[in-house]
Amino acid sequence: MNIKTIQPYNLVIFGAKGDLACRKLIPSLYQLEKCNYLHKDTKIIGVGRANWNDNYYTQITFQILKKFIKTDIDIQYWKIFKYRLSFCNLDVLEIKEFNQLKNIINQTKNTNIYYFAMPPSTFGNICTGLGKIKLNTEPNRIIVEKPIGISLQSSKIINNQLGKYFKENQIFRIDHYLGKETILNLLALRFANTLFYNNWDNSIIDHVKITVSETVGIEGRWGYFDQIGQTRDMVQNHLLQILSIIAMSPPKNLHANSIRREKIKVLKSLRKIDISNIHQNTIRGQYSSGIINGQLAPSYLDESGANKNSSTETFVEILVYIDNKRWKGIPFYLKTGKRLLHKKSEIIIYFKKIPIQLFNQKNHDKTLNKLKIKLQPNESIEMTFLNKIPNLNSEYTLKNTKLNFNYSDSFKNKNIYDAYDRLLLESMRNNQSLFVCREEIEASWKWIDSIIDAWSYYGIKPILYPSGTTGPKLPKHTS
Ligand code: BG6
């Protein structure tokens, strides 16, 4: 049934031996197989530097699945999946070697989707290689992973390299948060429900908190992480994407261009943070040792491979204002960090106090009405509001109570798919709405660059916070 809508593709994975391919891409493709989303003629071509034949790659892939999928391998589907696999031994620095890939691809009439699961420093070479063998033309497309640069300038260089061989409508830039079920649901929540559609601006919302808190440290990625830090690793992409979806005005329709247009307007309206307001609006932190889940965790500087003098942040909180009519004066708090007390990603919308006081303020909770959207784990939406406590008192006494929508209760038999399952499928459907365009990336970098420049101007060092705590606080953080 599903198969009719998806055409046959060659899914070419550059970096087939790497972590991303093993952990995410192969398991997701296998999941799509199990859901019958792969056309019978679709091929998966692993590309890497290894003298492997197809048979050996198939054996390796079986081991990868055994290690990284949560269930047993279903032999019925594996038998179909394994015939899709082939391997191309290719060094992307050697342009001549792309002819080997051409020979494999030319055995089919499929459109090609190239997944660049390799560092951005190789993107230019891969594009040149594909251009040389003339396999870069439409409808072929590419999927690229973050980081797209570490600054506006470096992202432009990468985007130019991609743009030299591929048009913007052939480029699918991944932000895996955009493939998460709960992020997609934000559009439904905001634009399919009168209650929220009509109550989503500065007349009713008091402030918003967006938090992505992790309990993990940097998981052996010291070399990579220390060059960039939490702000570039998480805020420039995931948190700003969430913010732009929460704050955007209704798009004309659900097409990529309409959604992107509205998100870009938000990103371009972010109030600049620079040397004039950096101290009030941001705080950086770095984890020291502490207890996580009953275990002693080392400090960032004691992680293996660490440079003991590093002043890279593993935590950041930023107070953001959006200078447009809808959000004038409303604070948005973006917070993210590693080795924190809880693993949770959530958005909390706090509503303003009502302007009248019918009830004796002494007799009720003072906290504001709030809408908590739990993105992960325990995906749910929770509304907190005041109710009368049942009693025979002459005066009303009010208490905050919760109205809860829980994915696991309301959609009992529905799977929550991994973000990569959806993103791979949407790339085959040629739907760019879940991918980030060049203008979004560049607007985000421009805003982030100014923060990082201001930190460096004053030499602002991260504040140490013990692992397993909630991290440092913004100055005069009142809410
Ligand atoms: C990645 C970051 O993009 O997102 C990681 O590079 C981070 O540092 C990860 O841990 C978090 O993703 P998720 O889906 O677990 O919230």
C-alpha cells in the first residue's frame, strides 16, 4: 500500500562505516523496510574506504542491526533488505575513484539520494566527485548533516560548495529535531486548535521557556565538542528551530517554502545579543564532577582526551526577545546543557495573570497558568490551571491542577518513530519542509556569532556546575 507512493532510489551512504550510518541510518532504513516504505527496486550503497565486497558489507550490516535495533531482527524482512545492499570502496579525496560509484549506480535507473554522513570538510570533495561523473543533476539530491559550519562565514563556505553542484531544492539539511513526532505536533497544536491559535501572542503569553537538558556528557566526542561547545552544538540548530516553530505566524500552507518563510522571519527578528547586553542575557557553564544516577561522573576537564585549560561551555542559557508585533516584550528562555539532573526536552508557555481579582489572592496558588509540552521523554502535553478545592469554606480556595494528554495513553497502538526514519522517508518523498534551508542556517549563525564574539570580547569564562544539578542561573532570573 505504502510502496506505491515511494519511487525506487539508490540510497548512497558516504561514511558507511561511521557512527551515524551504523547507529541511525541502517536501523532507520531497516525500519522503513519493515513498514513497506522501500520500493522493491531501491538499493542501498555503502561508500567507504575498505576493501569490502557486497557479501562482507551484508554481514557487517547484519551485525550493525543486531547491535543497534531494539528488537530482534525479523528474518522475513532481512531477507528482502540484504538484497538491496552493496558496497563501494572509494576514497572521497580521490576524484578518479568516483567512476567506481558510477558503475554501480548505472546498473539501475533509480534516482540517487546521497547521504553525506561524513565531516563537512569532505563535502566539497564529494560534490566535485559527483559533479565529475555527472550524477549531481536533478532529481538526484543530497542529505547533509550538521554542523554546517561553526560560524556564519564557515557555513557560507560549505553552502557555497554544495551550491556549486546542487540546487537548493536538491539539498536536504538535517536537523533531526525536525523529524521528531512531538516537534511536528507543534504545528497541529498551534494551527489546528482554536484555543491555541487565538491565544498565542504577547496579549496572553507572559514568557516561554525552551529547555533541552541532557544527563549524558560528551560521550567520547571531546575533540569535536571542544571546538564548538553547547551553544553551537545545540542552540544554533535544535533550540532555534524549536523557537522559530513556537513563535512563527501561521504559514499559508504546509509546503516547505511557506513554513520556511515564516521561520526565517522569526530568526531575523531575534534581538541581537552583543557586548551591550551579553552579561544580562546569557550565562555559560561547564560541568565539574558530580553524581548522576548514583554514579560519580568526571568533570568536563577530566574526560578522556581533555585539554585541561578548556573554557568551552557545556551549558548555556540565553534570554531572547523577538522584535516583532506578536512577541514584543515577551522573554523566551533557551536553556540547554550536558550532565544535568534530568534528561528532558520541553517547552513551557506561561500565560499572563488575569487583570481582575475576584478571588482572595491569599487563598490560591500564585503560579501562572501554563502549558507544558514535553518533547521527550514521556511525550505529553499538560495544562496547569486553577480549580476550586471542594470544601464547605465560605471563601473560594483555589489550587493548580493538571489536564494531561499523554501520547502513550491516547495513541496506544501507535509507534513513535525515530526522527531518522521519518527524515529518510521524507527525503524520498522530496518533502523539504522538515529540512533546514540555507537562509535559516545563515540567519541562525549570524545571531549566534554575535553572542560568541561578545563572550570572547570580555573573556567570559563558563561557570562550573556540579554534574547532576540544574546548572547556573541567569542573573536576575526571576521566573
Ligand atoms: C545532537 C548533538 O545534535 O543532538 C548532541 O550533537 C546531542 O550533542 C544530541 O546530545 C541530542 O539529541 P536528542 O535527540 O537525544 O535530544
